[in-house]
Amino acid sequence: NAGVTQTPKFRVLKTGQSMTLLCAQDMNHEYMYWYRQDPGMGLRLIHYSVGEGTTAKGEVPDGYNVSRLKKQNFLLGLESAAPSQTSVYFCASSPHRGLVSYEQYFGPGTRLTVT
Amino acid sequence: AQRVTQPEKLLSVFKGAPVELKCNYSYSGSPELFWYVQYSRQRLQLLLRHISRESIKGFTADLNKGETSFHLKKPFAQEEDSAMYYCALIEGAQKLVFGQGTRLTINP
């Protein structure tokens, strides 16, 4: 199993450009998440999904959109990139079985720089 | 809103010395707390969770509801413990709320 994979690993964008980050998981997990990691701020949740076809906003959703058309994929889009979106982006997934909290499995991250 | 605070951004100790990484939280209800770790050039991974009451790689963490703390401890630090450590709690829909992280450096 590859676990959680992210594409691309690195990207440099100019202000105003758009791009899509792809997250894929092969563990048949229901839940998927997008976080951003910034120095001194830990990881903050951008958007998440509790199942195919459903998405919801997290703590810092502005400037991002997501889609979960297939259970194994969770896409994060930046329509018009801004320098404030320079960050490392992590995708994660977890199973869902009732009320038990399960471990989240993280991808390797995507380092995005917006100039 | 739920919050997790890790007061130390950086922590440096010598090999063999005890380690304590602090974590405080605010949560209305019974929290579920975790420690995640990120070693150099590796992805973030679960270290331990409070409901398991387990010891992983020599680390333990006890939930103290009175002090709203979940400090991570290890009696004798090893060089391979150098990493970024995040305390986190679960809120609805299995969402994790992370602290700011503590970078632990173990000096030889």
C-alpha cells in the first residue's frame, strides 16, 4: 500500500495563478483532510470531507476550494494564489467506524511558494 | 473554540536527560488527545493517544483534567528523539486541532 500520496511535491506559483493539489489514498478511508503548516502555527485545517461527494470548511478555508468526486481522491484548489498561501500543505485520511477516534494518516506534504 | 497550546517552540536537552514537552488544552467536554511526531524528512505520524495509556518509544503522556494538560515525558532522551512534536485534540467529524508544535533537539 502506498498510503497517502500527494502531487506535486513542490510548486512555485506567481500571484494570481491557479493550481490544484491532488491527494490520493488507497486505504479505503472515509475521511480526508487538507491542512497547512506554517512556522509557529502548527497545522491548521483548511477543508475536510467525511465521504465521497461531501466537503466542509475547516479553520482557514478562505482562498481554497476542494472536491471529493471519488472516495480515494481529495483535491485542493487555489483559484488565485496569494503570497499568504505560501506554506506546506498536508493531506490526511482516517477511517470512520462509529464514535471511535482513529489515527489520521498523513501524506508527505507539498511545499508551495507564491511569489 | 477548542485550543491546544504548546508553550515551548524549541526544547533542547542532553542525551540521557529527562524530557518533558508541555501541552495544555481548552475543551468543553471530555477531550481525546494525541501526540503526533514528525522526524526529519518523514511524514507526520501518530506517537500516542491518551485513551490507549501506552508507552511508545519510551514516551508516556497522562491526561490531567484538573490542569487541562497532556504533557509528553520520557525519562532518558535519545538522539533519535530529535523531531517536531505536535499535541492535538479531536473535535467533531474526527477533526484534529493542533498545537503550535515543539522542536525537540537532543544533544550528544
